[in-house]
Amino acid sequence: MALANVYNKANKSESLKVMDEKISLLAVEEYSDKFSAKIADGYFARHQKISGGEILKLCPSRQINLFVVRELLKTWKQETARYRSPYFNYEAPDVRDSLTRFQNALSNNISIARDHFLPLLKKGVAHTLFLVLNPYDFYSETLDKKGGGTIKVADLKSEVKYIKINQRPLETLVQKLEEKNTVSIAGNEAFAMLDQILEEVSFAPEDVGPFVAQLSAIVPLDVEALYEASGPSGNAPGNQPPARPIVNEQLQKGHITTVADNFQKIPDLKNRLTINQKFMFTKILFNGDFDLFNNAIAKIDSLASLDEATSYLDSHYSNWDKETEEFEEFMDMVTKRFS
């Protein structure tokens, strides 16, 4: 079963009918701005600066507060990364111990004015929205390392400890890596391990209702408004009629007629697919091989027409089950690419 479908079956709320669609970064940013301004106005009307302890109880959502603290930790790491010199050994045990004590002292003396705090709060709200509404996207962004980069397990563990919603899959991933004494891992390998973990633990995302109610008490939150409209008319994706099944004869002729034909052409597949879709297509169509999936998408984007794309897919992936929802959705996206 596709991971996106697991999510949909776990959340029956009508407001989540667009869950498979792409979250609008602009809509998330706009809501984060409004929510953060409301919280900051209330707090800084009575205080000049905020401390670490006050951050942890600032918002009704504990997760938002923890993500703000996580942003502070990232800032600390960026600052300490500058402590490198050809003349001094910053890796010496006593130096590292001193830096750790210094970090602990700083963490007990957090003091931030409104103008500097507001950007941290906005990030905390935005990250929490992604974690709650689309955890698969959040997981993949956490593990996504451009250019084949690697993830340090210690850094991943440090990030995961600040996640208290939908945290089980990432916690399990860290646990498995530590059991293998893994120090670092390629993003693609971590991605594949997480996919397996999601099946093993029968992961079902937490109900979004209580979270939406928490935020709506401060600034009303319309979940559907956080997703991009699919077509030129601006209708919500969940209101679109279902696409017609695609049959092999249509593929061979290059005449694919679906509701996607009425949508605007998309410039490329690589940047249009959601992480949710990447999970789903990699697992179902490409046997869990993320590199194979990436190569196929790059090849399709390099072609000049729908005829060339369907010919390529027929010659390289003739074993695909063309009756599955995943196949239909993939071909819808390919059609949009060239229509």
C-alpha cells in the first residue's frame, strides 16, 4: 500500500482530503507570520526579552516551542564551527569538554529581544505545520542530503530529540543506526531504511484535530488553505473528478487523456513531485530503489515530448502494473509535464 494512502486511511477528517497534494509554501509562511506575530505581540508587550525557560512554555503547542529551541541549537553549532584554527587543537578532549560547559552555560542564559526572536518562532511554526500535516515530507527533508551527502548519526539524534509529534519512525531509525554502530550514512540509504521502518512499525500519523484546535485558538487555521490548487480555476485538489484509468494501448499511441490534460503544463517532474509522491513512486514502481527513481525522472525531464516519454517507460518498465493507483498518478504527472 502506498505510504500516502496509509496516511489518508489513518486520518478520516474531511479537512484532510487534500493530503496527497503539495503544501503551499506561501500559505504556510503567511499563517506562520500571523501566528508568530500574535504570540510575540502578547509576550513582548510585557517583557523586553525572552529566556530559554519562557520559550518552552510560550505557545500552546509544545512542538513549536521545542523547534524554536532547536533553531537556537543550530545557531550555536554554526557559531562553534567557526572555532577552528591551524594553531590550536579544538578536538582535544579538555577543549571539547570546556566548549560543552560553555554551551551549557549559554543555554542557561538565553536572552532574546523581539526582533531577533520572531524569525526563530516563524520557523518553529512552519516546521511544526509540515511535521503534523505531512510527516513524510518532513522525514524526507530531514534525511535529504543534496549531492549524495551524508548524515552524521549524532547530529540526527540531536535533531530527533526535539520532535514530539509523529516522532516514532525517526526515533526507530536512530536506534537501528546506533545498534549497528553507524557513525554516518548516505541520505539515500537513510531514506530506504526509513521506508522499511514505516512498514515495520505500521506507522499511522497522529490525529491533526487537537493540533489544529490548539493553533486555531490563537489564529484560525484552515487546513485546506495550506495546500496548492491543482488547476487554473483554483479549485481545491480534493474537488477535482478522479482521473480516468490509463490502459496500455493509450500509452503505446501516446494518447493519454485524463483530467490532467486540463491542467497547466508543469516545467519539470523533478521539482514538482512532492516528497510524498517520491516515497510512493520509489516504493511501488521502482522497487524501493531511490537512485533508479531519480535517474528515471531525470531522463523523462530531458525528453522532448510525451511520445518519447511513454516510449521510454514502455521499453524500460514494461513490467509495471498499469491497474494500480500509483501507476495512474505517475502517468498523470508525466502527462502534465508535456501537455
